[in-house]
Amino acid sequence: MIKKSKESDSKRVVITGLGVVSSLGIGWQDFWKNLLAGKSGISKIESFDTSSYDRHYGGEVKNFDPSKFISKRKIPRMGRASQMAVAAGKLAIKDAGLDLKSLPKEGMGVCLGTTMGEPQILENLYIKSLKKSDSLKVNNISALAYPSNSISLNLAHELKLKGHNIVFGNACSASNYAAGYSFDLIKSGSLDFMLAGGVDALSQIAFTGFQRLLAMAPKKCQPFDKNRKGMILGEGAGILVLESLESAKRRNANIYAEVLGYGLSCDAYSMTASAYEQILKAAQKAFKDAGIGPGDVDYISAHGTGTPENDKAEAQAIKAIFKERSNKIPVNSIKSMLGHTMGAAAALEAVSCCLSIRNGKIPPTINFETKDPEINIDCVPNKFKEQRIEVALNNSQAFGGNNASFLFGWEHNF
């Protein structure tokens, strides 16, 4: 059970809106339905030619039409990541039941995480300009669309939001960093609402980089499986609306979950390999921030990339934290279905955590075939599990050793 907070409702932060763009669906409803069904969003990549690569599969969003969310006049001025962020942001606002016309524009901010930013801008410049004339010609629109901060700016401009506007570049844990900062802003009273989350679009640059690291599986991602062969690259956007509990109660908003606390750490060890001691440290900081302990956690959303070393290190950290409960508490990885969506990963996993809390169901880790004797956990293999959840722990790790753990909870006195 969650310990009842001594803080006033104005200091408690809740999630009231969810926006999703993913290979499993646009909008949280399709996303959630397909997660529970154990459907795979992995398919052959169509957005660029992979014939010269050893790998050909990814979690590509194939049915995304930006014109449903953005005027056709504005679309060419945005990269694909910005387009997905705007779509997810608008879906989150609608889901939260917010009327932006009646809200002070200075009272809502945007804080997003990303790994790659807008790499397709560079790819298009190369294809259209350098290959033709051996000289790179950059127009003003391309120059403005490329920087990573353009993603949050495009979302703010589209919604006319004048609050804080920030992008975190902490790679694959970036959206947990963004959510943590947003949580602090709401809790401190600096802003009334935050759009927090992350986004990354599948690009040839990212695909090439991860393949050169020999980190990618041929066709499927198998987190925690003995014969796991690596990650599958994906894309998408996940954005959440954060506001104070006081505000949510005042407007009778639908509450998905409460943000209980978070913790951050840095391995300072390797650019690519995780150190389980610092994964552990991030979780311990989250527990301290939330004022609860490991015994309160009912479910863990793992980083679970499907790479041999990451899964092993994360399982070690789980064992160190939960001790005798480590093989009983459900631990899933939705990357088995989505692929690794980089900067969007932790945000999409946060959406999944919120929906698990509300619905009492935990999506499966699909593609699980053989138990690894070095990883003794319940990874919710291949079929969703029904279970009451009052506290969920969302873990993320990133290149450079950037770790972030987030705690979500539910109280029946909302």
C-alpha cells in the first residue's frame, strides 16, 4: 500500500492525459489493446533501403499521417520526430480534457527527451544536394528544422504554449529525465501543467550506428531470453500531461496515476555497457524521493533491450533491490513488441505503466522461449498477467550510463 502523502494536493503530481504514436497504434487505446494482445510492431523497414545491411527489421510506424494533426502548410517545415511529437502532444491534451483556449499559455510547458533529434533532415540534405552537386546547399527551413530543440519548439508553437520549453538529450533514458524535471516544476508551483515525454524517428543514421555496434538482433527482440541476440530499433512518441492533484480534482479530470518520485544516476563506466550498481542506485534514489520502499512495488517495467549484457545487469540490480521477491515480482519489457524507440522508450513505457495501474493488467514480454539461468525473474512471458497494481517502477538506462528510475502509484482517495 502507498503511504498516504503528508503533502497538500497542490504539491502532489498526477498524470491526466496520454498521447501515443507507435508501431502498435496511434493513440493509447490501440497501443494498449495491441500490447495486451502481445502483438509485434516489428516489420521490414520501408522508409530507407537496407539491402546493404545485415539487418532489415525495425519498429517502424507505417500508418502515421501527420496531416491528421498538422496543417499541410506546416508539415514540410518539421522533421518526422517533430510531427510525431505534435501528434502525441495533441492526443495527450485531448485525452486530458484540457481546453487550451481557457488556460493561461504561460502556465503550461513542454519538456521532451530524444536520442537523435531530427537526423532525417541531414539525410535529406545529403540525398538531395550533396549527391547531385558535390556541394551542400542548406536552405533556411532545413537549418531551423535540424536542431533537437526544434522538436519541443514545434509542439509549443503548434499549441501556443509559452511556459518552460526544454529538450533532454540523455539518449534512451531521456524521457524519464524529462518527466522528472516536469514533475519538479509542477511540484514547486512553477507551472500548472506540463507536456512531458519523448520522441525519436527511425533514421538511417541511427540504424547504421546501432548495427555498427553489433547490438541489433536479426528479426525479433527477446528480452531476458537465454538466446537473446540484441535489440531491434524502433520509433515513436509518448507524451503525458502532468498537473497537480489539486488542479485535477478541481476540474474533475480523469487521473491515470500519481508520480511518486524518481531517481537518477550515472555509471561513469562505459559508453555502451551498463553497471548494475548504478541501476540499483537510481532505484534507491527513487524510493527515497517517494518515501516508500521496494516492498511497496507491485510491478517493474524494465529497460529490457534484449542485449546480453544490459538484460543481465538489470536483472542483477533487480535481485539486489528486491532480494527474495526478485523472482516473484512481474518484470516486463514492451520493447519486445515495439523495438527500442530510443528517446521515446521510457515515455511509452510510462504510458504502459499508467494503463497497467488503471486496468490491473501487465503486458507480456513476447518472444520468450528459453529461461536464462543467470536471470531468475518473472518476465511475464508471452501472455499478459492480471494483477492489482498500486505502485509501478519504470527503469531506463542509456548510453553513457544515464540511468533513471520512476515510480508511479494509485490511491483510492483521489
